[in-house]
Amino acid sequence: MEYNHEAIFCIVNSGYSEMVMDAAKKLGARGGTVINARGTANKDAETFFGISIQPEKEIVMIIVPSKLKEDILHAVYKEAGLDSAGQGIAFALPVDAVVGLSQ
């Protein structure tokens, strides 16, 4: 099945959602939704990845046309990924139906 839209999710430290949205908007995203969350990683994860885990997180959800997914996903990770202060991860999932998006 071919999908017309993708949902990009980026989980970052609290306070870095604007960084994610700025990177996404530069490549054609029109907007997103931010949800406050709390991470549950353990100390072993901190040692393995060599980073400190901040428990307060923000999840940025962005629906984009499929053709924009790869560029936006990589731009978001470059801007707010694990090597940045945002210490984010990003992934995308196909969306099989969308209503309410303006063109």
C-alpha cells in the first residue's frame, strides 16, 4: 500500500520542541503538535549511550506528505538529535488516512 502522508515523531528534552519545528518548517512542514512527556530510561542506558537522561521530554508530532518525510526526518535529527542539547530521537510511521489538513 502506498501512503500519501507520514507522521514524524521526535522525542526531545523539554524545551527543544521549537528547535524541531523550526527545522521541519524550513523543509515544508506546516505545523505540529507538542505533548509533554516523561522519559523512563535507566542508568544502564545512560552508560551505554554516553549521555545523561533528562526525564522531562517533549514529543513533537508532525504530519507531512510522504515525499517530504526523509528530508524532514534527517533535518530534525541533525538539529535536535542525540549529539545535540535536545538529545532527541526521531522516527516516522505511515498514515493511511488524514482529515482536517489544509492544503
